[in-house]
Amino acid sequence: MKIIWKNVAGKSKLSHGHIVNLEYAVRLQVVRILINEAEHLMDYLSLVVIEINSSSGHVCVHKETPEPLFSKIANNLEQPVANKITEVHSPLLAAINL
């Protein structure tokens, strides 16, 4: 599977952790869609192209994806909500930074 990161606004509003979670959620969702809808097409997962807008997190199937993969995934794709990354504040790290 190929992921195209589309960045229309210049700089991404998403943190690095959010981007990693978003990509994982999209990959997992596409694999689940193929397993549920058309398991026999799993061998063609490398032909799937997904486009993610890094400014908004919007996900869509790119037109490079051949049929019937395009339709199977596009009809079942839900906009993923990646878990928000919380920063860990460690007293040890704070002491080191001083």
C-alpha cells in the first residue's frame, strides 16, 4: 500500500505522533476492509494508493487505485480518528533540561 501525504496549506497542523497514529489507523482500516469485503484481493494490497491531507487529516482513496479495489475501499472507508498524543512530563527530563 502506498500513502500520499497531501499538504495543501504548507505546514502540517498535525503533530508527528498524530501523523503516525493516523497512518497506522488508515493502514489497519484498509486491511480490515479488504478482509471483510474481498479477502481474495489481499494479494493486491500493494496496488492500493491512499491520500491523506496532512492539514486536516482527511483520507481518501487515490484514483491510481484500480477497480474493484477502489470501490471496495472507497465505499467502506471511514475518516479515522487517531488517538491524541499526550506529552509525558517527566521530572527527570525537566531536571536534565535545566
